[in-house]
Amino acid sequence: MSGLMKSMQSSACFGALIILMTFGLPHEGFGAVLYEQKFTNTSGANVAVNSVGWNSYFGSNAAQWSSNTTVTRITTGASNPNTDPAGVLAYVSGEAAGTPSVAAFTGTFSSINIANSTITWTMGNSATSVAVQLLVQVGGSWYVSNTPFSNSTAYTGTTFPAASTASVLQTLTFSTAASQWSTFTLTPYTTMGVGTTLTNPLPSSSITGIGFYISNAANQVARLDSLTITAVPEPSTAILACAGLGLLLLRKRGGRLS
């Protein structure tokens, strides 16, 4: 292949990638959003988490306060990224006497296959000790990520929306690997807690629920926002797509492989 053709092919491939990243491929393309929850609240007053179809629980006995607007709620605060509508999911431990240091928020939906995806959210807790772990529901059972997420800086309701999104963004690359997950018991009004690390992978990459488990939050505030599951294609898919679009662009330019 001549140097000119190589140069044209490289340019075409680069252009193809830009097109793919900009417009995406159907369903599992570059940057396709599989699920998104922005916890929107533009009412001017705190609202319950069940206003967006989610549930909330706190304490080892999984007391359910999904309709509460004091301890578990969607606040009226500005979001992060603040281009989103107002509203932040919050666990405000200490608002009620004897509020425990653990809580969970969950949302359920029709099955979504999240293989080859990343899960992101923004978080601005009032103390660096507050830990958040991701929950997923697979086959009717809940599992909790073995990776705990925390902020390196403490945030208030004012400094969280003012922070750069990059500084409060949390990311988990989804995998069914056993080492990434532990069992999680969530029986409303009875039991809630982390179990043992799995010995076998998750039974499926199709989930019917997602959420957060919050710990070490006694007399603290956990703030969560802009939960998104984004598909990321396998490298082979990206290469084939790039090659195909690259050849198409070459043909349109009148290029010829030699």
C-alpha cells in the first residue's frame, strides 16, 4: 500500500471513529446510554424517593422510608453536573433520632443487558469516611460491589454542585466476575446487609435493578446524582466498525488499495 493510501486510510479510520463516537451504534454502540436516573426535583420542596420510582431503606432491619422526605429524600439542591435539572438523592443521617449509619436506595425496571458497560454517578458526601457501594439485582437477588467509593474531599449542599464534575464522578466498569461482587440481603422491615464474596460469577449480565448501599454515615449526609449506565463496545467491534467505515470513506474519496 502506498504512503498516500496509508495516510488516507488512517485519516478515514480516525474520521470513522469520530462519527461512531458522535452518533453511536444501535443499542450497544459507542456511548449508548442504557439507563439513566437524574433524580430530578424541580418542585421547590424536598420530595420522596418513590417520586422517581425508587425505594429507600435504612438500618440492619431495612426499615422502608420510600415516602419519607426527611431522612431519605430527593433534595431541591442543584445537580452535578449542574446542567441537569435540579435534584439530588440524599441520605441525611441524624435528621431523625437514632438514625443508623447504613442505608440503601434501589430502583427496579425491565431487564437490561449491561455487558460491556460502565456505571457512573456523581457523589458529594459530607465526610470522606462515608462509603458507597453499588447494588445490582440479577435473577431476583441483590448483589453489592466489593469496591467501596468515597470522596477525597468533604462536600456541602453548596460545594457539591459547584465542584467540577470530574472531581466528584465515580465509575465502575461492569463485570460479572465473582471477585467484584458479594451477596446482599435486602428483605424490607427484616434484614439488610452485606454477605460474602461470590465464589461463582454473577448468573447474568442482565439486571432488573440498580442502587446504592451507604455505610459509615452516622450523622452525615450522602449525596448521589446522575446515575448512568453507558455501553462500551468490545475492542474487536470498534476495530471492525472503524475498518468498515474507513473503507467506505476511501471509496467516496476515490481511493484504491494497492
